[in-house]
Amino acid sequence: MFLENTVNHKEQFGWIEVICGSMFSGKTEELIRRLKRAQFAKQKVEIFKPVVDTRYDEEMVVSHDANEIRSTPVPAAANIPILADDCDVIGIDEAQFFDDEIIKVCNDLANRGIRVIIAGLDMDFKGNPFGPMPALMATAEYVTKVHAVCTRTGNLAQYSYRKAQNDSLVLLGETEEYEPLSRAAYYKAMLRDRLKKMDVHDPEELSNKHSSKK
């Protein structure tokens, strides 16, 4: 459940909201929607993203649907509190790329009375929890999990399958490099990839090769 209002207005503490999911699930779209609503309400808003995220623009946070909002790229989580002075709302995109310091930073900001909205991938391309995201989800008041649509089954997708042959944990990309898949489709795709790496041969083919050598 997600609420944008508090009942006890005497409480001065802020809170943390996490928007998570796979690639192409609308995480950034939802982050921008919430931040623009806050701006419309005349709240002071600052948005940050990791400096490594340069897919669409070096400064703008841009969704796959081309919605955008100006942001400040930072090299490390420790830079955020320095630049977030006197804010009502802070947005953080692609949080999975930040170092673990982001967990303390977000909680400290919330304890100062700031509303912190975070968007990020909850799992990497191997299906493992991604970076600081599990801890951020655990300490957040509100967690929204959004889903893409599986390109192979049409069901809800929660996995980001990497089509590119690259084992680096961080690989920026779009539809050419990634594909949103459901659990069943992801399992089958990963199984096929493992079989390819095992270099499995047809027994009959091996027998024919052996016979030709005699």
C-alpha cells in the first residue's frame, strides 16, 4: 500500500519509498510521476542518479517512454546529502548502481524529515538481489514492485534477461541487450545458455567423427 500523506502531522520524520522491478517495468516512469506531483505542489525537489548512467542524457532522468526530469549525476552516495540541503523531497534513480553508503544516506535523509523516493532494479541479470536494493526495500516504509510484460509469454515479467554475451554485472543497455521475462521464460532461457556453454554434442555425431578417423 502506498500513501502520500501522514496521519500525525506533529511527527517530523520523513520516510522512504522504493519503486523496484525488472527492466522495462516503468520504475523511472513512476519515479518521475511522483516527483512532478511534488513539484506541482511547490515542494523543493532534488533528483540524483549515478554518474555512470548516461544512456539517454548525462543530466536528465529519462524513462523508456521519453518522460524526463532534470537530475544531478553523482559519483557516490556520499555526495547526495551535501547537495540535498533544505529539500522536501529527494528522488534517486538507478539506485542499484550506488555503493552501500546509499542505505545510510537515505535513512539519514528520512530521519531529517525528507521524503526519499528511490527507483532501481531489484535483481541483476543473473536473478540475484542487486546491490543495496534489498536493504533499501527492508528499511523503506513503502515498497512498490512494478512489472514489465514478458516478451515470450505475455505474462508479468520480473526478470531482466541479458541477451548480450557479457558477464559484467553493470552493462547499460536497452532492448538490444535486455529482455523482460517471466519466471518460466527466464528459467528456460538461462537453461539454454548453460547448455550452450557446456558444449554438448550429439552422441551420433561424435560416433561418426570417431569412425571417420579410423
